[in-house]
Amino acid sequence: MAVIILIIITALFFPGIILRIKSIASGRKGPGVLQPMKEIAILFRKGSVFGDTSGIIFRISPAISLSAVVCAMMVLPFGNLKAVISFEGDFIFFSYILALGKFFSIIGALDTGSSFEGMGANRETFFSMLIEPAFFILLATFAMFTGHTSFSDIFAGFHISSDHFILIYSILAVYIIIQIAVVENSRVPVDDPKTHLELTMIHEVMILDNSGFDKALIHIGSYLKFAVFGTLLYNVVVPAGINTILQIALFFSIQFVFALTIGLVESFRARNKMNKNPKFILTISAVAWIAFVLILIMTNKLT
Amino acid sequence: MKNNQEYFIIKNNSSSADLEDIPVMDYVSFREKIISALNEENKHCISYYSVPSEDYLRLICCIADDSDKSIEIFSCKSGKDIKLIESAASLSPQVHIFEREIHENTGIVFTGHPWLKPVRFSHSRADKSKTVDGYPFYSIHSEELHEVGVGPVHAGVIEPGHFRFICNGEKVHHLEIQLGYQHRGVEELFLSKQDALQWCILSESIAGDTSVGHSLAHSQLIESLSGMEVSEGLQIERCIALELERVAVHIGDTAALCGDVAYQLGQVVCEALRTVVINTTQLWCGNRFGKGLIRPGGSNYPLNEEIAQAIYDTAGIVEERFGEIADCIYSTPSVLARFDEIGIVTKKQAHAIGTVGPSARTCGIERDIRRSHPFQYFRNYIVDPVILESGDILARGMLRSLEVQGSIKIIRDLLKIWSESKRNEEKPVYNYRLKPDSFSLALVEGWRGEICHSAMTDKNGKISHYKVKDPSFHNWMALALAVRNQEISDFPVCNKSFNLSYCGHDL
């Protein structure tokens, strides 16, 4: 249960911290850290507007997307504390429950019948498809050298071994997880969450028709997703079984550094050209492959 | 000024001519003459329009010769009943938009015109049954291709216009731009208003981002039609105002270009810097966009030592800070990847469609009115236009930063000359008399390119015809060509790199 509370607390501040960092980097005062939450509160007080062409799918998709993220949170452990639900192969459940949420947001977008949203859905599907191998190769590598296939067991056993290859692998894993998070959450350089230009959008264009309550659900889902990936990062970096207070402190610092990285990247670089995105995403999968082969060689599993 | 049998030559930008002196041809030779004139590389069409009259139809085509500072005026008269004439656009594509406009206003059908569609659905169009909702879009019936329509209401704070793409997946095959949503009837207002001050205010509002450019063109036109001479001091002030406008808009455009590719640093720095420049204009005349600054015959806001110093300081700030951020923008790999070799307009295309201003200069064409047909103090101060060759978004971005540097140098030099010259004490003149039965035309190089105002007066010295041409009128076609075979997601940044005016086109 602890991990869910921690993720929710992180999600409250995460988008605000990115915003603050971007405004500080651009020399502006910027809004407060809790501004995104205030906006969500405003959205919750509003009703939703539905287009004439949209049907039931469009109405249920935001709720399903959010609940998918909440389900994914259930299988994440926190150090030695086991996840709420834990079973063999739960990382596959994790990946596909997130994919289910995405699937519903995609068909919800198609349901509106708008040519923009169709275009965005098309892009989102393509890029999600390309990022999937990276995640599975990463988790397969964990499974390979810990011998477990559930998050709780993998991360409990991960740091017990003190081989030097763990360090190399952790560094690569951190890189891969950050990049996956960038793609999954549609941030710069893959997508620009701030843009108003429908033709360049990927994720944002899919939610153009959503308003009020539904839009709030979508925002909450994406903030939680950030915290979920931050939790994965924490589990990779911090060994299980140390002092609880220290663990919590480290958890929040890692989440903060994660937000800082995203904020700084968004401040000082432009986004990719759309046809460079597949290459960018495949590179992440390639790095995951390299890490996989590296572990194979180092643990002498090849022979 | 000299005359020959075929056309009338205006030797000097903004001088008037007697209507009688302009030779009149029949349409067949008129068409031949303009086609052969436009075949020359150094000539381009600056304006071509019909003058409605009771008993005949008059066409006037103004062609600028960039090599010898002259403007050739061709004219033809034909009977009112004529309905079908042969198009010149099939051989000289650059007149296509003008022929479309004439077709829309008079109902004349240009045979052989490849694209004879409405331009702006003007209030005075010949066929009132054509409406903006019934625009005849080009369409391809294919299983693979799909159409994407954007606008006329856009997500950002921009003007209305409809863009219809025909795409194969992410790739754009064809873009059709439909404008006309901003039509206010500017030219008709010039005729119905007959009040000098109202004209000034009207000219400032033709395109809100080019207030100085358009009001300067209008004032030049009025001065030439009424025979007013303005002092050197006032001419220098006008040039400084024009360059300040250029600096401000170019910096703002650079910010917008960075914003479109999500490069936050470039965007925020340039946005802040643009404010510094337009605030200087505000200090000078009370309006950030220079409204009220340019008036015929004089000025309500003569430059004084204090304002001159403020402009000088601003020039210093802009030079330093914009130089720094431009270096930063054009050396960031992720930004270059979005600009380089994207949205290319070739030199050949640019010549064919007669593009003007920065969008011509990025394609290797030296087309700068400040140099080719100098006006105001640019007659004494030689400007070196910036010419780039590649014709892509990077070139259009780089040109802006180079022109900002150029304009800052001009502002500094002009301030120096101004401080040594006699101060102008002229007040605006509104009770002038225009020469009867005259024709005049004024060219100004605004930041977007050449602005052309031309007018005719009747026998009582009243304006009987007024024609405005904003550079966007030529350049929208360049945008449509630039996005061909590009990704549809690159369209917004292509569009921003041209930053064309919707209301300047729609009038």
C-alpha cells in the first residue's frame, strides 16, 4: 500500500516541478508547484461536452485509461515491501494494462471522427508499437539474471548480488527507463505537450475533444504515469532492504531528479522531426539489446 | 520620367504621372508585352488590376525593373462587353493571382488560366452567388490519399484561413490555401471615405503587423499625387521607424519559429527582446506598432534627442542579446534538424511565382525595394540586401537574424546622419489638393516585402481608384510550394517561417 501512497504524493508535485524548472530555466517567475493540481480541481468542477459524432467509446475511454494506470501501480514494489498484487509474470501484466489504457484512448480519439485525432491516433499507435520491445528486453534482462518474473521478486533480489555488471546494467536501465517514460508520456523530444499546433501533435491531439471532468481524468492518468516510471527508476537504483526513512527520502529525491531531467531537456532542446521519431525510439530498443547481450556475456549464460 | 509607345516608365519610386501619358494598347498586344517583359529575370509584376469604369474596362499592369530603378506601366482598354480573354498566367505564372482577382471582380474569364478560382470573395465581386463556403477545392479521388482540412478557426492566436492538404500518410502532396475570411473592403473604403486622416488610419490597419510599412506607402502616394516635398529629417525618421518595425517583427518571428519546434530558450529570449523594441516605438509615438507615426507631409511625433538616445540604446541591447541568442539557436543541433533542408522553394519556382521580400531573398534573388527602387532617405543611403541561396526554413530564419543586424546598422547610421541634419518641424497636412487625372504608385520595402499602393484621380482631383498590394499576395503561393513532399507535421513551422498576412491578402 505504501508505494501507492508514495506514487500519489509524487504525482501531486511532479508536473508542477517540471513547470517550475522550465520557467526558471527561461528566466520567468512561472506558476506555483501546485498549479497543475489547481487546474485539475477547476476541471473537476466543470461538465464535459461531447461531440455529435462521438459515441459511448469516447465517453468511457478516459475512465478506462486512468484505471489502467491505477492497476499498473498495484504491481509495483517499494524496496522490500511487496506490491499490492504480485504474481509470476506481472511485468507483462504491467505493460499490457498500460497498453490497454492507451488502446482505449486511441479508439476514443478515433471515435470523435476528427481528421486530426485520427492522425494523432495513428502516430501514437506507431510509436507505442516501437517502444514496446525496449521495455520487454529491459525486463527480460532483469528476469534473466535474477531468475524471477515478478516485479517484487526481481527488485528484492536485484541488489543482493554485488557484481560490477549490476552497476553497468543499472546505468543503462536508468537511461532506458527515462527514455521510455519520455515516449510513453509524450514529452520533448518525441512530442511537445505545450504546442497548440494540431498538425504536429501526437498525444495532445487525441484529447482535443475531451473537456471538463474527462480531461481531468486524462491529466491525472498522465501524472500518475510519470510517478510510476519514477518508481521503476527508484527500484533499479536503490537497493532493497535499507532503512525505511532513508528509502522514502531517496524515493522522493529520485523522483525529483527525474522531473529535473525532463524539465531541463524540455528547456534546452527542440523536439524531433516527426520522421526522426521512429529512429529515436528504435535507438532505445537497441540500447536495451546491447544491455541484454552485455549481461549474457558477463554472466556467462551464453555457454 | 520618359515615355515610349508601348508603356510608360516611372523612373523614380513614388512619382505621379498624367493618366493621358500612359499609352493604351489593345489586350492582345498588352498580353504579349507583359509576358515578354516578365520573361526577363530582373523584372517582376508588382501590381496588375482592373479599373472599373462606366463604358470600358481598363487593365493596368505595373512591372518593376530591378536593374535600373524603373517601373513600367502597361495599360489596355477594352469594351465593357468583353467576357473571354486569353490568360497570361499560362506563360507567366506570376500574374496568376492578379488574373484571379480581376476575374473575381469583373467576371472576365481568362481562358487557359490553370487555377481560375475566387481570391477573397470581395464585397464587390462580380458573381455574388459564389460564397466562401462554396470554394471549389481541388480533390483527388484515391483510396490511398486522404484530405486534412485545417481552419479557418485555428488553435493559436492567428488569423482565419483554411488549408486543405492532400496527403499520403504523413506526406503532403498538395496544399490548397483558401483565404478571404478577413475581407473588410479596404479598397472600397478608400473611395468612400475621401477624408485624409481616415485614409491614414485605414492604411495603418491594412495589416496590423505592418502599420509603418503600409502607412508609409500611403503617405508616399499622397505626397506624390499632391506634389508635397518632405524634408530630409522627416525622411530619415520614417526610415528609422520602418527599420524598427522590421527588427521587432523579425525577432518576434524568430521566437515563433523556436516555439513551433519546442525550443523554449530561443522562444522566451526573443519574445522578451521583441517587447524591448516595440516599447521603444511606443515611447516614440505612443503606440507599440507605430500607429499614428507616419502621416503625409509631416509628423505629429518628431524625433527628439531623448527618443533618439532611447532608440540608440535599444539598438545596442538588441545587437548584443539577439546576436547571442541567434548564435545559440543556429548552433543547436536539434533546432537545425528541424530547419535545415525543410520547406525548400527553389530559385526557379521563386522566379516563376514572382515571390518578393525575404522569401525571394532566401532563394538567391536580389529583390529589395530599398535597393532597387529606393524611397525616402534610402535614395541617399545605400542598403546592401542580405541574399541567401538555400530557400529552406533555415535560410528564412537566418535571413531574419542577418536582417536584424543589418537594420541595426542602418538605424545607427541614420541616427548619426539625423543628429547632424536639420530637424523637421513639419506638421501633417490633411487639406492637400490632389492633381486631377493622375496616376501614382508608391513602393515600400516592408519587413514582409514590397508593399505597393497605387491610385488614380478623376478630373476633380478625387481618388477614383485605389489599389493596395501586400507582399503576402504573391507569397502565399510560395508556402503552398514549400510544403509539397514535406511532412504534414512540418507545415506549421513552414508557415511560420513565411509569416504571411491573412488580412493583407484579404484586404
